[in-house]
Amino acid sequence: MRKCGKFLLFFLPFLLCRTAFAFDWKTGKMNFTFTSDVYYQDVVGMEESSLLHEGWNYLEELQGDFTQQLIKGKLNVDAHFHIRTSNDPQHQIAERDFMFVEGYARLYNDAFEIWGGDYAENYTSYTLSTSLLGLKSSCQIKDWLKVYVLWGRNRDEELDGYVRYTAGGRVELIHKGITLGTTVVYSDVDRDSLKEDSPIGDELNYVFGADLHLSLWDRLKIDGEFARSIYNEDQRDESVDDIYDSAYLLSAELILRSNLTLKGEFERVEPWFRSVHGSPSSDMQRYKGEIQYLPLDELGLFLLYEFSYDKVSHHSEMENRTYMEMTSFNADLKPFIKRQDIWNTLGFTFQADYTKTYSDDSPRTLDTEDLRLSTTASQSFSFWNYSVGYSYSRTWDHVDETTEYFTHSPSFSLGFNYNWLALSWNWNFGFSFTRKETVLMHIVDRSYRGEGGLGLSYDKTRSNLNMNVTAEYCDNSSLTGAPDNFRWTYSAMFDQVIKETESLSIILSLSASYSDYDEYDSDGDYEETIYHIKLNMRF
């Protein structure tokens, strides 16, 4: 009886939005995209340090899209599927050579939608925000009334170790700048699907939510949400009781002037609150404020402050409460943006972030501060561009001073682009350096990185060639025990458009890369070589 009720609930919006069917099959199209990538990976030396799967590998993917107008201006259908096959563990799920990644079919018009197969749904932050395999529908019954319903399950029973069913619905009442919503979502684990090694028990979860979205005079926006959950960890155990808790969210945005915006947000998620595949952090109370100010066309300022803590009630499992304060400031300056010459692209950015985290016990077991400062200057000319940056960070630990450190990190990049000999030339170069020093022991680690690349394009034959080289050197202090290391990486890629029309596109790609990693006074050296041949077809 409960299953019948779920299906009636699902099809109710569709019945309310009934349409006379007289299909017209003259319009519609199908598109397919096929990608075949065959590559050889070779590892020499300390193979355990490499993530590559040595030998011949392949990755093939096929995607298809179908669209059809069944009734002109009244009813449409589309469908999509994605298939992947590979013997490379980097592209596999649970060591499976063949995978049906996703697939769905959708029937829709301006008033309703029915979706079957794989889908993602996001009702609200606390009720539902996940991907499922099943059915969902929505219907604009009246201008002021919209209804959503869904039913689904987790897609991979074998990988998850259980089957979980999810069902729910949402109703929205809409009037001018006001939207009122109410949501009910339910999930239940199929007891018969549980195994001895299943990661969860026979879980049962309900979430009831109400939300408000208000927009007034194009200057004030208010959003609020309240949710209440019922959760049982394992229905097989009669000693396990249902637990109840709530979540609250309130945010406001006020546009005082065209160049001044204020934002504020309050959030509280109680320890026993359990959303149905939702996204909020549990056991947390948070306050956040933002100011966006543009005093000049050339200058933009942004300021953020956030204060949060856990252990919000006696339901919390935390032994001590932890507080976190975060302040962030950003400034963007383009001093010559109104000029009509090359100087109007000159820009400066400055970013400052400060975070303090501490516990409420005595003496404190956690008390840290983190400061990060960064600045960048950049400019683009007709055929070249540059960027210069510098960042500084400082970490304080008032519980364990041996972990305190600071870093300096300058960086520089340079690019050239021009046309010569019927080719488009694009050069890019970059360099960065990082110095990290502990405050108490003066242990110093240094790292250097340099890179350069050239891109060539020949429009007449639709050909592209890209070549890059990167060098990285880590000079570690002998006191850390980490060996110094050096890595060279070379890569080249060639793309050729074989054919491109409205109905057919064929692109061939060839690439090769070589990486040489050396550890001084260590046996961790290894080399990696990869050769690729890739074919991409759209038809």
C-alpha cells in the first residue's frame, strides 16, 4: 500500500497538467560523441612511487543525446546516455572495465517535467541535495503554485553495500517577490540488502522543511529556512530510539546604493539533525557578514567576517567547544581603466586572510592563528602580458610553538602572442619560489619551479601544436629527514581536425610526456613516460 501511494504521489503533478497527445515525429535529432584514447605508460625505477598503471591502456567513451518535439509548442522529449570502458584503474570504479556512467529520459513542456533515470535534485540545503536513480517530476499548476515530487534510490548497490530508497515532494507558493516553500523528504535503507560488511545499519530518516524567499524593491533580499529531522540509526535494534533535531538558516542582502551591498547570515545546525543526503555541516552555529563597496570605478573592496563554534547543545558528542573566527579582505585596483591606451589593463589585487581557532577548555588544547597576505600586479599589451605576485603566510600555535612557521613566495609569469610565417605563436614562461622557515628551530625548506611553453596554430589546416617543459626543485632541510628532489617534465601535444561539418566532426590528437624524478641520497628515483593517441568523433 505504501509503494502504491508513492507512485500516485509521483504522477499527481503529471495528471494535473494533462495534455492531449497527438505525436509529431517529423522534428527531432540524435547526436553521438565517441572518444577513443589508447595510451602506453612506462615506469622505470621506484615503481611504487608512481600512480601510473604500466603497460597498454585504453579509455573509450560514448555519449548520446536525443531530442524530439512530440507536439509543436506543447510537448518535448529528450534523452541522454554515457558509457565508459577502460582497463586503467585511474578511470575505473571498483575495478570495473565497463561502466554505464549515466542515462536519463525527460518529457517536458513549459508547465511540467517528468524525468526518469539518473538525475540530480536540489530542494534546499537541509532537505535534499543529491543524485539518485529513479523518477522525478515538477509541474507549474498555477502561476502561484508549483509542485515537485521524486522517488529514487542509490545507483550502485554493489559498491555502496546497501540499497537506500528516497522519496519526497515540495510545494512552492509564489506571489510577486515572495516564495514560500515546504518540503518533505524520506529515506529508508532496504533491510534485506544489508550484508555483514555494510557500512550502515537499517537507517530511517525524515526531514520536514519550510523556507521563505523575499525580494523587495530590488534592494532587499531575505532568505530563511527551518528544517526538522527524525533519524533512526538501525531499526533492527529495538534499543535504538528515534532522535530529533533542527536546523535554521537566515540570510539577508541589502543594496544600500548601486556601489554598496551588505550581506548577513545566521546558521544553526543542531547535533542530532540529519539531512536526507543534504549538505550542511552538523553541530555548528555560524554568523557571517559581508561588505562589498565600489567607491570608484577603479577600485573594488570586499570585507568578510565569520564567527562559528560547535557543541551547540547538550546533544553534542564533542568534549570541548571549538571557536573559529575568520576575517578576509580583498581589494582590486585598476588605476587607469578609463584611459584609452595600453595602461587601462594595468591591475593590482590584494588579499588578506586571518583565521583564529581556539577551544574553551583550560588550559587550551587548541589555540592557533593563521595569517595569509598576497598581492599581484598584471598587465596585457597587444602582443604580450605579464604578472608579478608575492604571498606571505604566518602560522602561530600557542599550544605547541615548535609547529609555528612563516613562508615567502614570489612568482612571475610572462606571455607573448603574435602571428608569423602564417602561424599563431603563443609563448608562456613562469617562475615561482617558496621559502618556509619554522620560527623556533629555524628549519628552512625551499622550493623552486620554472616552466615554459610554446603553442603553434595553423588555421588553414586546423592544426595545433603545444610543447611544455617544467622544472621543480625542493631543497629540504636535513633536520626534516626529507630528501632533496628534482623533477623535469616534458610534454608535447598535436591536435588535427580531420573533418568538421554540421553532421560530422573528427579530431585526432597525439601526445607524449616524460617525467624524471630524482631524490638525492635516496633510492626513490623513477621515470614516467606516456604516449597517447586519441580520436574524438561527433556525429
